[in-house]
Amino acid sequence: MFPMRCVSDWSIRRQLTLAFVGVLIPYFFLGAFATSGFWRVLESLSEVYTEATVELDAISRLRLALDQIHESVGRWRVTPHAAERAAVERDLALFQTARNRLEGVIFHDPEEREGLARTLTASSVIEGGIRQFLLPRDPAASARQEEVLARLHEAMDTASAALNRIEVAALREMTAARTKAYDISRRTLAWMMAAAGLSVAGGVVLALVFSWRINRSLLALAAGSQRVAEGDLAVRVSVESGSELRRTANAFNYMAEQLATSKQALADQIRNIEEALAQVKQLKGLLPICASCKRIRDDRGYWSSVEEYLQEHTDAEFSHGICPPCLERLYPWYKGRPS
């Protein structure tokens, strides 16, 4: 209740600004949350792709070295010359380098680690077999060399199959990461749409609330103005929203109070004037006056002197003196003296 009272004391512009910010807050929070999650997924996907690229590169190098050593061993078997022997030794060195590179790669998938172990075991067999195969040939031990060659080919096939298994696992991991990123992207889009929907719904609700509060205040002012126009100066308007509307209501109430005071003062003046006019009208009528003593009869039947009657019905006051004819008639001996 107290916060709403504080908000009601704010101006309409400030209230609308607060409403606008309140509408955008959930959108910004959900948008920031979705964006941060999306970036984390992208970083994770980038890491997976980087690791998979390193793994595939090491697998490709070892497979290429394995193919090359397979070819050089075949040539050395057909033509055991020094050039073919040097090619076998060179390819063996490349094979060892490629194997060490693959061994330095960190694999997280259990299937990849199992394939790596099989590859390293087969590589050890290949290296040992090639060294035995490069020994000087003994015609009496040709069967032994054929056995070594058979084991060498079997180890090469095992290594190739293990490399294929590692490659399939790496590609599957990349596909899973890509699928996960796609799913999270869809959820992120859904969250953003939900945030937009919440913001729109909140904006509609706040707009309806504020428009209802402002419209109610305006209708109260309009109704009060109509009643004042009809003569009801006792009406007062109470407004609860917007400092501008509250100031307008206070000004309206002050105006109505001043109009009521002015109306009462005007009524008093009119009553006084009417009373004065009534007295003036009484003096304008026929006055019954005595032909002898000049007394005047009032409405109650009492006879009053002219002075008493005029003092009662007017604001006139009398001061007594004597006119020259009366002075000459009453006081003849006073004739010639200054009056």
C-alpha cells in the first residue's frame, strides 16, 4: 500500500517511465540469460570443434604415414635395394612422429581412448615388425619373414580399424555438439519470444491500469465541473493518481470553494439591497399625515412625528433650526439680527 501511495504521488510522465522500464526489465533479464547461455553453448561448440579438428588432424597424419609405410614396405619386399630401405626408414620415422602426435592428444570419449590404446599397441607391433623386416634377408628363413610380414599387415589393419573407430567417435561428438547447439539455439529463440510476449502482455496490462486510473481522475474532474455548472458549489473532487491531476483537482476544489464564498457574499448583498429597496418603496407610497399636527400614521396604526418616521424608515438624521418666516412670526423682536 505504501509503495503504491508513493507511486501515486509521482507525475504521470514519471509513472509512464516506470511502467516502460518495468515492461523492459523481464525482457532484458530473459534476453541476457538466453544470450549468455547461447554464448556458452557457442564456446563449448567451438571447443569441441577445436578438439575434434586436432584429433582428426592427428588421425589423418597417422593414417597417411601408415599408408606410406605400407607402400614402402611393399616396394622393399619386391626390390630390396638401398633406396627402398631408406624410404622404409624415412616412412617409419614419419610414422613414429605421427604416432607420438596422436598419443599427445587428449581424448575425453571412452570409445576414443579405447581406440587410441589399440592404435598405440598396433603401432608398437608395426614398428617392431618393420625393424625385423629390415634385417638382412636369409634365404633359409624366408618362412620366418613371411610370418613377420603377415603380423605386420595384421597390425596395420588393426591400427587402421582403430583409427577409423576414433574418427567415427570424433565425428559423432561433433554431430552431438552441433545438435546440442541447435537445440539450445531453438530454446534461446523460444525464451526470447516468451520474453517479448511477457513484455507485450505486461505493457498491455500496465497501459490498461494507467489509462483506467487517469481516465477515472479525468471523469471525476469532468463530473465535478458539470455539477458546478449546474449550481452545486458544494462538490469536491478527490484524485489519487498523478501529481498533475492532483494539483488540478486541488485547484478545482479551491475554485469551487471561492465560488461558494462569492455566491454567499453576493446573496447577502442582494438581500441587503432588496431590504433597502423595500424601505425606499415604503417612502414612495401614500403617507397618511395629520392635517393639523402633521404626524404620520405607520402600518401598525401608530402616529409618529415626521422626524421619528423618517429616522425609522431611512438613514436620515435631523438637526433643528428655525426658518426666517417662523423667526419673524414667533420672535418679532429678534428681527434684524443675524440668524
